[in-house]
Amino acid sequence: MSLLGYGYTQQECVDVASQYAVQLGKRTPDKHLSMKWIKGFLSRWPEMKVTKPRALNYYRAKSATELAVSTFFEKLSECITANDLQSKPHMIYNIDEKGITVDHRPRYIVASRDHPAQAVTSGKGKTVTLIGAGSASGSAIPPYFVFPGKILKL
């Protein structure tokens, strides 16, 4: 579930494992596993860990399909070729923005050590935007911050 952006907390893992143990006939419904069980589970599965995920906006998560990513790189290749930029890395800049949400605090979840954990969020709340750009040859421009606007009453 953490790979899909909807990771389980430690308590949710214990609850799911308890339900599964009941289905297997290993436990009765009134005897839930304890939080001690999750510690044992994590020691038996060293590739799993408890981690704080980074927030990932719901719409961004939904649109990041394999087709969308491969189409982007096809178009990028066409653009580089059409503008004769294959051997001009000093003329290729990548610009990116990072929205820093002031409000959102994802909970810690149980996830695989091999993949960064993400938590899908609503995307609502106050955001400070950081914009940065750098060229393929290593040069960069200073970062630019965009703060939430204010309406001035005159």
C-alpha cells in the first residue's frame, strides 16, 4: 500500500494482521495482536521499516502513469534533436518547483526500505513555492520563492 501512496500505520498493520490471523483460524476475534507483534514483524522482515512519507498531491499521483512519463521523454528527445542541442549541455536547463505545504503532516507508516514512501494528500492548505533551475553542464540560477499572497485593503 505504501507504494500506492496509502501506507498503513503500525496500528493499521496490527489490525490487518489480526484480521488475517482470525481468517486463518490462528486467533479468535476477541484476541487481537499487540503492538509487540509489529516489532517482531519488523525484525523478521529487515527490508521493511517505519518511515515518515513525503506528501504527494492526489492529482499528481493519479497523472504519473507509465504512458505519461514515456511520452514526456519522447517529446524531450524530439525537442533536443530539432534544436540541435545534443552536444550543448550549457544550453539545456531544467526548471522545477517545489511546493512546501505549511499545514500537512503525514503519519509514520510501515513501508519497504527499497522505495521512498509517499502519502497522497488533498493539495489544499498554505504553500510556499520554491523555484530552481540548473543546466545540464552544472550551472544554476539562484532560487526563487513565491509566498502566499495577501489582499491589501486600501
